[in-house]
Amino acid sequence: MTRPPAPDRDPGLQPERTRLAWRRTTLSSTVAAVLAAKAALHGGIRAEGIVICALCCTLWLAFLTVAHHRISTLTAGGTPPPLTPRHATTAVLCTVAMAVCAAVLVY
Amino acid sequence: MIDFARNVRLWFAPQEISEEGATPDYRFSLANERTFLAWLRTALALIGGGFAVDQFLPDLRWAWRVGLALALLAAGVLCSLRAVNHWVRCERAMRRGEDLPVSRFPALLSIAVAIVAVAMVVVVLAGWAG
């Protein structure tokens, strides 16, 4: 009574797991961005606070764009192509830039 | 160090990776990608921790607060750069059919986290006693 698996689906659900990993990472990035906005606008509205807040929002949007692009590639079906180094580097550079913003705020 | 510089070039030059060796099973590439994302989440958590120390510990002395926050942020930066570097190295090793690269970074990071945790315990206990 064993049913044959659907032909174009990986039994280990690898693309789905990878898609959810991107979702989790986007969520972590959102948490970091919210903390950044809170830190930037803490203790009154100042020009540099607004600039850094806008910068962090832009970085978060860039990360979201990369994640969305990758998620739509993974959901397209068929054998998913591997992640390109450009996307990986963009995601990492957004993270690093957010840390630099944090360092400026802390200091 | 020269290896590292060559890897940095590979971050930006996808075609150089796909010229080498044979394309591995896509499931291995996806597993490598998930590992990369897990390290990136670790980095984001460290950065979030840096923000949190700055925001939610206002009673701490300035030097301690800034020092702790900057240490967490630096760890986050290192962790994210290492994530993409390790991803590139694994991807290339799989294409060439070599062994996956080994790394002492996880051990170093766990020791650093353990030291920070012990420092936190000491700070809290000292706050009670004092």
C-alpha cells in the first residue's frame, strides 16, 4: 500500500526547509532593525538619530529584497539553483552595516 | 591571509565558482545554504544583543556598557563575515569533490560566549553584594 511519491517533490523537503530558514533569518533581521530604530530614536528626535534610523530601515529592506528573491526562486518548483555568492554577500553586508550603525549609536 | 583574500574575491564573482569542478547534488547546496543562514542568524542575534545591552542596561557604568555592546557587535560582524567565507569554501570544496573545510571558529565563539556569560554572573552577584 505504499504510494509512490509525487515525482517533482524532494522527499526531504529541502527547498521548503531552506525557504523557512530564510524566513527565520528575515525575522531575526527584523528584530535587529526594530532594536536599531528604538536605539536611534531613544531620548528625543535628533538629526543623526533619524539618519541612522532611515539607514537601518533601508538595510532591512535590502535584506528583505534578497530573502524575497531567494524564497520566490525556491518556491518556483523543479530543481532549485544554488544560492549565488552575490546574494549571500549582499545579505552579509546588510548585517555588517547594521552592526556599524549600532556601533555609531552606542558610542 | 592570501587564501582569505582569494575567498573575498569569490564572494563577488559567482562565475569563478561555477567554472570549477562539477555541480554537486542540489540538496547539498541547500544544506550549505541553511548552515550559512543559521550562522547569519547567530550574527544577527549577537548584534541584537549589542543593541539590547546599550538600551536595557542604563544603570551600568558607561565604560562597561559601551565595552560589552561593542564586543557583542564585533562578534556579530566577525560571525557574519565568517558565515559567507565558510559558505564559499564549502561550496567550492563540494564542487571539487574535496573534504569540507574544518574550522576552529565554533570553538572560539563558544568560549567567547561562555566568558561573557560568566562575566554577567559576576556582575549580577557583585550587584547583589554591593
